[in-house]
Amino acid sequence: RRPAPKAGIALVLLVLLVGVSFLQLNNYGAVQGKGSSWASQQKISLPVSSKGKPLAYSCTNNSVDPRCCSAEHCRIVVRRSTLFSECCGNLPFFNGTMADQAKAEIKTGFLLSNLTRNIPVLITATPRSGTVFLQTLLQKLNVRTVNDMRSPTPITTKAMVSWIHIQKDKEYFGNARIYGSTFQHLWHFVRDPLKCITSIAFTEPLDDTPYNSEGPSSYLAYLRRHISLTDRKTIENLIQQKHQQQRNPILSSSGDHGNRTEPLPRRDEPDIHSKFLIYRGLEFYIQWHTFILQLQIPRIALEDLTVHGAFDHGLYDIFRALEMPLPSHDRVVKLISTLRRRRHLTQESQKQQKQHTNSRHHRSILQWEELCATSVSLTRDFLSLCHDLGYYENMTTVCDG
């Protein structure tokens, strides 16, 4: 008995899909196999920081530098990340059940052998660093790029811009999934820390609501798997104690609170809630960037693109890594000007539907005095991190008055 014509056609299509998938996988293998020796052949410039200071060494692009391959660095840093590293044994690996594999293949329409792979580029940061701006810029420069709201597509996706996917995890927050993939080239994207921490504190879902904290893929659950966040009650108590010391330092130091003339603020008052958000935002920002710094990867500053027009390092290195022709300086400047103008229009009209940036309305930029009033120790750690990122280098002390 001959098979039905429709069944035969379906069989032929399945064979073709498997063949195409195999060819796609071989194409990715060509990218994966280049390693650091390929980088030297292409004469990629030495990675630089946001202020143009060369890094002593870089652990991106499958580096074989002994400092990148040390047991301590591999164990503490690399194996927690999605940085591709053969010497550390950090390779693409889908850590899921057969059911998870089948679900992923049905959802995406690709075989797992194509979903779990070594993606050429990841540019990572914290939220509110201008990642959507950078993703849009790269996309308009013909680099097929996705952000943390869309999963990379086999073969077509050349780069991903995401603060989420630097960490290795099974349950990522958001819509994008990488199915155990790693990244060959990594860049650390930074923005003025005071502007960034203001946006994080007052626009990111840092409050302990059920929506933000329940379930393994919720925002706070994801953060807590990778960094330490102080619980809300402890933060509020610390803020209340600091408020009490500022209002009546003599009584607070003696321990005699019987004659207190002013009651402490209630927990539901705006000042307490704002300081709670600042405190948690500082914890998030400091720990996330510290982890990325430990990876020892090159850095790009938003201001280098939007203010200084410095593309020779960072932006152009992305094109070199992808073996793509460099866009002209004038073209990049024109695109950045257009995107900044659209961002301004978005800020002027929050009701505008089609947004080319991820701009959100929030309060004015935080001042150092406000950070100090929330936590002296966290503010000092924050300033030290700013120096590491190339910002506020003329400030040597903070919270001394």
C-alpha cells in the first residue's frame, strides 16, 4: 500500500529541515572555531575602557590567557556566566529534561542542536543603561540584533544586547530564552552611574509585590539567584534608625529615647519607600556590575557614542568581531542624532506608541546627598565602582559631612 501523498510531502519537508539545520550548525561551528588566534589574525584592537584606558588583559573571545583560565577565575566567575570558554569548560549545554527539549523545539521550530550554540556577540549591562538604544543602533547598522525581550534566532541573530543573559540560569526573567547557549564575544556597556541608578530605583520592579517576587521567573526571584538582596523589613529598620540618629544624635548615641519629641516616620510614608528603593537599587547595581567587571571583558560607554562620537574602539570592534565592514563615521553620527531626537520626542509625549528607545518618565537625577542619607557604606561602594567604570574620578570621598 502506497503512503498518502500528504504524508510523503511532509516526510520530504522534514528531511529538508534537518538538512538545513545541519548546514546552519556547521556555519556556527566555523564562527566558534576561530578562537583567540583568529582575533590576532584580524588584528582586533586592544579592548579599552570607557575612558580609553587599555585593559591589562581580556577574557572574551575564548581567551587562553592564564589569568582567564585559572581555577579560581573559572570557578568563581566564568562558570556562573554565559561567556564561552574552552579552558574553563564553559561550553553550550542545554540543562533540561527531554520534555523541556521537546517543548523548546515545538515552540521555536528549530532543533535543539541549533538552539544551544555559541552566539557571536553579547553586550551586557544593568537595566536602564541605554541597551535598547544600542540594540536599535546596531540593528539600523545592519547587525541582526535582539534584546532581552526576544530570543535569538539560529543563524540570523548575530548579537544580543541584554543585562539578563550574562548569568547562567534555567528560568530567565522575561521572554527571551537562549537554551544553554554561550557567547563568543562579550562587551560591558555602561552609562553615567547616577542617571542609571536613578532609573533603576524608580522604574524597575524592585518592590516586594507578589507579581515581582513569586515564581522562579519573576524579576526579584531571578535577581536573588545571582546576587544578595536585603529583605524589605531589614532595609526599612536601617532607614528608620538612620533617620532617628540624624534627628536626635545625642539621644540616639546614649540609647535614651524616652524624651523623643518627633515620632519616627511610618513605613508607608513616601520618604521611607523612596529610600528603600534607592537602597535596593544600589545593592543591585553594585553587585551586578561587580560581577561583570570580574569577567574582565572590554567596555563601551553610552557617552562615548552619544557625546564624544568615539567609535574606533568598542562599537567598531563589534563589527570587526563579526567580520562586517565598518560603517562610516558620518553614518553612525547621523543615526545617533536621529535616535536621540526620537528619544526626546518620546519623553515629550509618553503616549507615543512606536518607541525607538526604552525611555521611562521618573524623578530628577539622584544627588550624592540623597544616596548618603540612605546608606553611607553602599554610597561609598557605589563611588568606588564609579571609578572602576571610569566615572566621577575627580571625587575621592563621599558622605564625609
